[in-house]
Amino acid sequence: MVLLKKVKGGSGAEGAVKTLNSNLKVIINIINKNGLTVDEFNKLRLANVNELSSEQVKIMKAIRDAIPKINNDTVLQKTIPQGYAR
């Protein structure tokens, strides 16, 4: 699961964190509506697709298709290796 920290730097950053938290709640609800916990979803997400049953593949596809598409208002998060951060 993604861990979010509040970012210092004004209302823009705080708004971005609130948006990320809101999006995370939407994704968790979609996962739960498909009968999985977040831990179960993460295990399936990391599994080799050839090891998944046809039912598990259907569930993963349903989750993927239910997640809203990104647009100009979507807040994205990028992970930068510590060695590159200043």
C-alpha cells in the first residue's frame, strides 16, 4: 500500500495530499467491492500472471477497469531514489 506523508509547502501541497488520499480511498473501495483486502490485492498484483487462476485474472481486470482514467486534474506521485534527491 502507498504510504503518504503530509508535505510542507503551502496549500498546493496539502491539496495534493488530500487528493491522493481521496484517490487511495476510491481504489481501496474498488478492491473491497471485488471481494479482496488490500493485502490480498497486493499479493495478486505481485504474482506472475501465469500463476493466477482465470477467476483471479478476471478480478484483477475488473479492478483495473474500475479505476478512473487519469486526466489533467489527476495528481501523480513519482518515487525518486534517495541518491538522486537533494
